[in-house]
Amino acid sequence: DEHYDPRAVQDKWQARWAELDPFEAVETGEGPERRYALDMFPYPSGDLHMGHAEAFAIGDVVARYWFQRGFNVLHPIGWDSFGLPAENAAIKRDSHPAEWTYANIETQAASFQRYAPSFDWTRRLHTSDPEYYKWTQWLFLRFYDRGLAYRKGGHVNWCPKDQTVLANEQVVGGHCERCGTLVEKRVLTQWYFKITDYADRLLADMEQLEGSWPERVLLMQRNWIGRSTGADVDFVIEGRDEPVTVYTTRPDTLYGATFMVVAADAPLAEEVCAPAQRAAFEAYREEVSRESEIERLSTEREKTGVFLGRYAVNPVNGERLPVWASDYVLAEYGHGAIMAVPAHDQRDLDFALKFGLPVRVVVETGQADPAETGVATPGDGAIINSGPIDGLDKAEGIAKIIEILDERGTGRASVNFRLRDWLVSRQRFWGCPIPIVHCEACGEVPVPDDQLPVRLPEGLRGADLAPKGTSPLAAASDWVNVECPKCGGAARRDTDTMDTFVDSSWYYFRYCSPGYEDGPFDVERVRRWMPVDQYTGGVEHAILHLLYSRFFTKVLYDMGMVDFTEPFRRLLNQGQVILNGSGMSKSTGNLVDLGEQIGEFGVDVVRLAMLFSGPPEDDIDWADVSPHGMSKFLARVHRIATEVSSAPGADAASGDIALRRATARAVDEATKLVETQRFNVAIARIMELVTATRKAIDSGPGAADPAVREAAEAIAVVLSLFAPYTAEEAWELLGGTAPLIRAGWPSADPALLVEESVTCVVQVAGKVRDRLEIPPAIADEELERLALASPKVQEALAGADIAKIIVRAPKIVNIVPKR
Ligand code: ANZ
Ligand code: ZN
């Protein structure tokens, strides 16, 4: 019947699956191979939207495929439930963030139950539950024990709207990643995680991910870590005991240095500044502190700076270089000071031209004089004006200079990373409290493990949470004032909460043993389930979340808690769902409503439409998607199952051979396509098989033919990955037992995969000389090659040159020798 309504069977099967529990991961030491399918857990902002639908459909396909293959599958779900939106909602509605959060979680959970139902719900977790954040705090303290969590004062990014600090990673183009407000700099004492200690390993271990993570994600991670190699060079400063060290990637241009620049906001600038220049310097520094990051980093902007009244001595030639302060040198990179080589570095050249400083070419690049063109020449070439390294090229020059500096003890090879330590404290309420107490006598005191979790104080709500620039927790005086765990004296709790990226850096470990009470996870169970076989989620997490998770895993490895160093074996970033070019996200509003689509077409249709629209990595333009077409297709599947259901079962081997071959090919290809995540093509293969089956019923051997049943069963099993409800219904019609997910994956009989062959006649000078058995779809070139390779043809040619070959694949090849 063409009137099949995919919505009609959803509730029935959802209830049956809930009874049968086929998706619960089985905890046994032995048994089948295990697979861990992980989806990036959602933030509970309202109901699920089209973006979720895309990501979770993909994750569900992967998990279902593994279930169907008979693996022991872990496919958990949970919520990343701390965070600012809940707090802002609570302020607006005069309520508690938990109310909004947990109400939204329930809404999303209900939607998930219908939409992507292969989760193991027994492992559900929420990062805002005290049972979860207890272990986030425990991990914080282990980081603290290892010197990986520390407090320091310094310039931090401050969002004036959200009234909280931001990690460097959360500042995009100078603006708050979340709300778009221009970010300011503030001097504050904050908690950091020492991710820089792991920079080398974060980079080196990427080798394990090569080929199984998207290339662009690896590239983004590499750029973010930003390893560069060069040299540290020590410059003596006249009138100062301590030399100033600069980091340079071009020590080969050391003879071209004509001045030095110190970051205006670095303490070094203040230290180096001569008394006569102090007033000018302080005025300049004041100016810089008012600038936004975006202004500072702009290349368009004219350079600014001030002379510090001192000279640095070039260690290789004794030249005196004036020392300047400027904002284009960053306090937090390298040593916060540079040697300026204006001929070969554009920023230095802009500065030199602005302030009338000398420009000296030391590399012959064949380009025009930078002092005249205003264009620096950063390329390679023969070194000149550089004493002992004249005539060398860049690589040789770098090696030689480092050797010279090394000998004199005035410099050394050096490696730098762009990666900064991870700022983890936030001045907001709805997050994981930092388990530290500040005591006047003892200083920072960790909360003892047996006093965890440090729960969020009760009683704060609504306006109490409004941003004030200090943490709202500070207002809960009963909560803040505690006894020092060490000396028993009066002490205060740390009032900051952790960046929610801390919560999400380890949730996938917790899924392995969600109720575990003796630690963040059961080491044995993590050994059983991890690493994650496939992680599915948005490319917006390509840097932060993945980098932090990789960092956590390495720390856990160093703690001896896990025996692997990378948490995610394979990564898939799904594309976005868009509508005619406008991104559909929370910020732009949901233009297509998932609930409405499901209401109109049913879950199977929405899933199928998403998955069929293109490769999973590509964006989906919902305007191009055809739910009606998918609906018709499912009706055809259902109709075939209905027609076959009344036919008696019989040995498939006696069935129609052409359809049997088509089924075997479809299964074989679909398997490979699912393995390589080309789901859209896999669906296309099933559609072709449906068409072939229809033809066999209508104008071939009919619905009672055993090959038709075989095809119908294969269709149901493969389709179950993409349209699980219709597939299960069809399976039942065919006499199968629920749940279909336990029916096993079909395997294609290799004998049926061998292509049929046809006979090709090969003529030489009009005479038949050979007959070749070849596949019917052979290409002309391939057939020509085979014909010429035939010994009988070679014999007939007897060494004669060939005038012409006429190929009519797959029937005939005619070879005309020269006379
Ligand atoms: C002299 C020089 C000559 C440089 C030349 C470049 C070209 P990456 O590759 O990103 O590591 N630099 C060093 N510390 C800096 C800081 N704190 N703020 C701004 N710039 C800084 O860049 C390293 C290069 O950036 C260094 O090499 C230095 O300039 C500059 F023809 O030294 B170079
Ligand atoms: Zn104390």
C-alpha cells in the first residue's frame, strides 16, 4: 500500500525496544569484540534542533551498525549541563539555573528517545550533578598535586557583558566567542591548567590520529599548538646587569638587527626603561592598556611605540641597538622582546619607517630594497653583510649562528609554542566550584578528598546571580567562610567556578562506569571500553574540546589510570544543517523546526532525508532535501515486506539468480560504504535493490520467489541503520523476531559476487584468432590490452606492426596489421 505512514509505527517499536533493552552495553570481561560509539554530548538549550538531528543520526547509524555486526557496543548519552545560558535564564526568570537546565534535559531526553534511540540510557549523566562534579573536583586536585593547576596574576581576557574571564580560546577575533562583545584586558589572579607542559606530546601524538581524524582538524590543532623553532639570543643592556633574551625564528638575520622592541605591557619594559623616558613610557603604556586585542593585532594599523632610553648590544658584532617599547610585541609569547630586523620582517619594517630607524639588508633575495619599497623580504637567499656567515643560505646560516652563539654562551637553539596555559576559573555561579580554601596562615589549601564534593551553595537565585564582576558565590557568606582544613583557623573558599570545558574533558571516561563511587571511573572498565572507536560531533569543537580532552587523557596516563594516550580513535565532524545558505544555529534561530518536521513526516523520514542528502561531512541545505521522496521510498519497502509476508518461505538458493546477485552486490557494497561512512551512497544502493525487487515481483518471478524474500530481508536489515522503525516493522512482516538489531548483519555469498562474464571475439586481419571471457562492463582500453596480450593473437601477428585496432566492448576486437 502506498499509504504507509512511517509515523504510525514509531510508538509501537519504541515501547517494544524499551522492554527488550537491546541497546544496553554488556559488562563482561570476555565475549564479542567491543565498540565505543560516542556522540558529543549536548548542552541543554531548549529542545533538540536540526543540528542535533544531523549529528545524532550519524552517531546512531554507527552504533546500530556495530550492534548489527554482533559487537558489544557502548553508546551512551548525557548532558553538558553547567554553563552561562542557564544562569542568564535564571536571572531573567528569577529562578534557579537548575530549574531551566533539568527541564530542558527532560525535553531533550524525550526527543532523543524517539529520534536516535540506540542509547544505553542506564549510563546517562549530567555534569551539573554533584555525583559528577565531585569527580571533576577530584581531578582538579590531582592536577593541583602534580603542579598542573596553579594560580597566577596577569592580564586576562575579560568579557564586560558576561562579566567573566575568558580563555584565549574563547576569544575570537577580539570578541567574546559566546556573546560577541569586544573583549577587554584585566589584571586578575586566576587558576590555570598547565597544558603547555604537554605541548610537545599533544603535537607528537597526533601521529596516531593521522588518517582517522579529518585533516583540517589535525591542522587546526597543529596551528593552535603552534610549534616554532629558532634561537634565543641574549643581548646585554647597557646599564643593566641582566641581559634581555629574545626569541627569533631567523637567527640568520642577526647582523640585520637594527633595534630591539619590548612588549609595552610586559614587566620587562618597565624594568628596562631609563628614568629620562619614564614619563613618556608610562603615558604610552596607559594608551596600550585601553586598546582592545583586536586593535593590537590589526596589521592595518599604524605602528606605535616609545623609545626606552637604553641600548642593547648585539652579541655577534657589538653594535648598539636602541631599545623601544611597542604593542606589536606580545608580552606572553617567547620572551616578550624581539630583535627587530626591518629588512626582512614586515612588522619591524613598518615600525622602522615610522620612527626613522635604520634598515639593513642581510639576505639577498633578488627583490627590491625594502627601505625604498616599504615591503620586507622574508625569503631565502645568500647571506650578506654578516661576517662569518656571509654566502651561506638560510638553513646553513641558522645552524652556523647557533653554533657561534653556543660557543660564546650568548644564545642557543630554542623551541616555542603558541599554546598558552588554560585559564580555568570563571566568575560565574552555574559551574563546578574550585575545591580550594584560602587561609591567611596556610595559603592555598586543597579541600580534603573526603569532603568532596564542594556543593554549590543553596539559596542563591535570580538577581543574586547577576554579573557583578566578582563571583556570585562570594555573596553566600555561610558557604564562603569555613575552617581551614589544615590549621582549623578562619578561611575562605575559592569563589570561582571552573570553565565548563573542564567538565566535558572527561565525561567519556565516566560513561564507562557511571555510578562508580571510588574514583572518577573504574580503571578496569575504562580499559575494557576505551579508547573511543568513533567520536561524532561538530567541527566547532575542533580545537578547544578536543585539545583539552587529549590533554586530560595524557595526564590520566601519567597518573597510571589509563593505558592509552589518545582518547578518540576516529573522529567524524558532521556538516551543518542550513536553509538556503543561512546557518541554522541557536544564534541565528532555528529556521526549520525539528519537532515540526518529525510531526509532519515521522522520524524515519527526517533521518533518511538527512543521511541521504550527501556525505556526512557536508552541509545540508534543507531546501534541497526531499522528505516526500523518502516517505515514498519507505512505503515501497513496506509494500514489498507486506507482499512477501504472505508467501511461503523456501531455500533462497532456488530463487531467481539475477535478483540474488543484485542482493549480494547491494549488501557487499553497503557494508563497505557504511564502514567508510559514505552513508548516502549506502542508502542509494538499498534504493536500487528496492527497485530491482519491485521489478522481480511485478514482471519477474513474483513475490513468492525465495530470492525476493532474501532481498526483502536484506533491505530491512541494512535499512535499520537509517530508518529503524520502518525496518523493524518490515522485519516483523517478514516473520523476523524483534529486535532486528540482534538479527545479525547479512553477508554476501562470494559466489554471487563473481561477475557474470561474456565472450569477446578477437580478430586479426579479419580472422577469428581468440575468444576471451571478460566482465560485461569492461572498458575499451582494458579490453584492447587483454586482446593484445593474448598469445594466440601475438602468434597471428608474427611481429607485424599494427595499423589499427577497432574495439567494440564487450563483443569484438578487430586488429588490422600493417602490410
Ligand atoms: C627576528 C626576525 C627576522 C623574525 C625575520 C622574523 C623574521 P613565530 O614563527 O610565530 O614563532 N617574535 C618573537 N617573539 C615575539 C613576541 N613576543 N611578539 C611578537 N613577535 C615576536 O614567530 C617568531 C618571530 O616573531 C620571531 O622571529 C620574532 O621576529 C617575532 F626576518 O626575529 B623574528
Ligand atoms: Zn590554615
